[in-house]
Amino acid sequence: QFLIDCRPHSTTMGNAIKHVRRAILKIPPEMSENDAKAQLYGVIENFISSSITMAQEEIIHYAKMKINDGDVILTYGRLHVV
């Protein structure tokens, strides 16, 4: 809730928060703090790879098929992929 109160978030950020919350709930209470942190780090890295990086690759692939030399493109947003 703290993150949501501090700043409105995008759909992806909401999904990331839910993903991390679910991962936290799966950590056994007897696991050491360092092991739990390492596990969560892996979960976050996996989320970034599967949900963000792969989506960017799909955007690039789709755009390459649709955009031809000489086309004029109007974009709205701020994403380095575009």
C-alpha cells in the first residue's frame, strides 16, 4: 500500500507488486533473511525478463514488420523501444 500511496502506478507496476507479494507469501518462515532476499531477487529478475524484456522484443518484432522506409510515425509515450 505504501508504494501505491506514494505514486500512482502503471499496470505493469501493479502486476510487479502483485507478483512480488505472491512470492513473499511463498517464502517459508524458517528461511534465513539472506536466502529470502536472494530468492526475491531472483523472482524480480525473472519478472523483468519475462514480462518486460520479452514484451519489448515483441514490440520491436511487430514494428519491424509494419514500418517501411519513408513511413512517417507518430508516437505517444516514452519508451526507449519506440
